[in-house]
Amino acid sequence: MNKEIVVSGIRPTGFLHLGNYFGAMRNYVKMQDDYPCYFFVADYHSLTTHPNPQDLKKNVFRVVAENIACGLDPEKIALYAQSDVPEIPELYLLLNMLAYKGELEKVPTFKDKVRQQPENVNAGLLTYPVLMSADILIHRAQKVPVGKDQVQHVEMTRNFAQRFNNRYGAFFPEPHPFNFGSEPVKVPSLDGNGKMSKSENINATIYLADDDDTIRKKMKKAKTDMAPTEPNSTMTEAVENLFQLMRLVSDEQTVATFLKNYNDCSIRYGDMKQQLAEDMVTFIKPIREQAQALQEDEQAIRTILKNGAEKARESAAKTLAEARKLVGIHYY
Ligand code: TRP
């Protein structure tokens, strides 16, 4: 096994969907055999938007169950809740002394939030990248599997690590964004606009918790076009998207057949969408069912989280003890 440590956080907001599956979870599953992995539910981060306290646990447990149903193995990795590792907020406090207001205010994700929710620009939101840095540095990780929107946060983590090292002595390795193997895949939404997403347009997104009929209904409404009238026409984005989805969940032969039908103008989008719906159902059903079964067994999830926290704290405690010492906090 490679020694480089992998860390990634999963936000417990919204339902996981096919975009998360192909963008993140499938990568996590591949990494767990090759690297020591720390994957956690970023529940502290989710507090920046004040979620309903009654919902928090349900959301955390669901995300854990869904990730396991997708193939994460809590025996192989540390799977834990961020809030179960108190070393993280302590390192966050130390790192906050090296993070400057000006640079935090310039972060695009922060500026977006200021625009979206001007009534709730709290300090947690401003220091979000510092907490994320603590998540990563607490295990002295080098590899951080994240989407494009998080790359700048990893860059900031590198800056904070360097700053710490310059001031107190070389200690933290520099973490980098990391994607296993190929380029991240695009999982387009069903309405022809952008990607599947947690909150925007739930009818254009296929969630891992969707039941068979919901999937069929959503697929039926998926956007297409007037159908080609000339052989080998360029595809509209909506149709290109359907083919992209088909490449993800259907077998090669099926994709080839519909592609041929498209190119010789015999394609019937209704048939294509029906086939795609059935292949999605086949793909999602076992994940949904396993995730559901796990969520009904709260005790099992609790045990998983406890064991995960134990593993995470073992690594975290070592880092924190050393970091405190370097800062000068060692009195006894
Ligand atoms: N900010 C990440 C997101 O919104 C989640 C996250 C929190 C994370 N801490 C992290 C990701 C540490 C990677 C490493 O998706």
C-alpha cells in the first residue's frame, strides 16, 4: 500500500445523486485499496447554514449509509463524523491564527455565499477554508479527492501548511487535489442544463434514494429534441447528455445501438429514454436497498462511526500533540 494519506469530506446536506456517485464516491471506493483513507461527514461545516437540529443526525446517518452502499468499506478506511474528532477544531483554532481576513474574504465560495445569503455571513462561513484545512492537515494528508469547486480550498490548505512550516518548523506535507485515474466525468442533468446537483431542479437529477418509478418518471420527462433529419447530424446538448448518461449506466452494446440509430435517423427518443430508465433502475436499486437497510439499523451505523472516530483520533492526536509543541504549547 502507498503511504500517502487521502482525506476527503462529505457534506451531509441534500440527497446524494448520480453526479456524486460518478464524481466522488466511485473514486473513494477505488482509493480505499491503494491508500490509507480518512473519509468523514463534514457535519461542523454544515452548521454554517444553520440546519434544523432535528434533521442533522438523519442526514449524517443517511450519507454514511449511502457511501457504504456505494462500496466504501469501513473496515478498510476510517469513516467518521468530523464532530467526533475534537482534535480537528483544536487544530482549526491554531490555523486561524495564520489565516488572514483579506484572503478569506477573497475566496470565491465565500463571495458566492455572501451574495446568496447576505443575512447570514457568519464567521464560520468566512473561516470555512480554515476548518477544511484542519480536516486535511490533522492527518498530514497529501491527497485530497475533491471536485473543481474545492480546488481553491486545497490551495489555501497548502498555503496554511507552508505558513505553519515557515514559522514553526517543517511539519505538514503539502496536500494536493487528487482524482483517481481519469478526468472527472460529467453527469449531466435531465433538463439539458448543466450537471446534476443536490438542490437545483430535483426532477432533473437522479438521486440514489429514488425509487424505481420515480426514476422512470424523471427519465420520461428528460429533455430531447426534434430528432435528426439528416444522417450523422451534430447532437444537441440535450441528446448528447442522454448518451453521456447511457455511457455511464448502460452496456456498450446498448450505447452503440442507439448511436447507430441516431446516425441513421431511425432513433426513437422514447425507446432510448425507456432503455436508459431501466438501466438506471438496475444500477440504483441495489444501492438504494442496501442504504435503506443500513439506515434502519442505527446501531450498526453508530458502531461504524465509533470505530471510524477511534481510528481518526489516533492519527489526529499525534498530529495535534506535535503541532501544539511546535507552537510552544507544551508546559508539562
Ligand atoms: N468543502 C467540501 C465540500 O463542500 C467538503 C469538505 C470539508 C472537504 N472538509 C473537507 C473535502 C476536507 C475534502 C477535504 O464538498
